[in-house]
Amino acid sequence: QTPLQNLDLSQNQIGDEGSRALARALKRTQTPLQNLDLSQNQIGDEGTQALAKALEQTQTPLQSLNLSSNDIGSKGVEALVQALERSQIPLQSLELCSNRIGNAGARALAQALEKNQTPTLQSLNLSLNQFGDYGTRVLARALERTQTPLQSLIVFENCIGDEGARALAQALERTQTPL
């Protein structure tokens, strides 16, 4: 029997409690999960922190993580970034669209990119996340300095103004990343 590789629990009402239960299960099993979709589930920072800790402690070959349309703030993103730093997860796609990560969450993700803590990441969706020029500037600076093979950065419907657009334009001119 083939072990579970894809788990799609999107558009449910899992919340933080359900997220913690999933985290406990991930820690206890050796499921070779490659794709996990928990979008639209009312998961907040606590649930994200529990998932991050579980991912850090497992040997899962997770390639795609979708946490879009939840209630994740900067604390949840920071925990997720730290987990990716400490683990060997070959994550290629991270979807955080429609949360509330703000400038602090954008900064945490930028630092992870810059330090090459996500060496396999190819696609990052940060749309609808309430960050502005500051968050965009730090992301742009990280794009210039990273060795991560990021091919797609999606940031529509944030609070990006002229300053953020200029920072991204300069990063595109200077970067070696095939964005």
C-alpha cells in the first residue's frame, strides 16, 4: 500500500485546535507527505506554530505547503521560517496568500531567503497580506542577495506604493535569481 503523499483539508474549520492535532500526528508518523493544503481553515499563529514545530521534528519530504486564507500573523510566519531553517524539508512552494503577516512577517521571510534557509523554494505567494513598502523593500533586498532558485513571487493586493515598486524594480535589474 502506498503511503499518504497528499493531504488536502482546505475549506474546512480546522482552526488552531485541529492544527495542533495534525501537528501531533505529523510528529508521530513517518508519512512521506509531499503536499499539505490547509487553506481556508481559520488557523492562527498558535496553530501555525504547532505545525512549524512538527515540521521541524519530522523527516517529511514536504514540497508544497498551502496556508492561504487563514489568520496567520507575523508570529506564525516567524515560527514557520525557523522550522524551515532547522529542518531539511525540500519545500518548493509556500502559499501564504490572504493572511495578515504584515511587514514583520515579510521581514522574517526575507531573512530566510537571504540566509538561504529555504534553498529549494521556487514559488512564494504573499498576496493580500497587509505589508507595504518596508516589507517589499526587505523582500527585494533578499531577492538580490539570495541563492534560492525563486521563480515566482506573488504580492498582489498589499499596500505597496512607489517606494516598494522601485525596490522590486531595482532587485529585478540586479538579481541573478530567475524570477
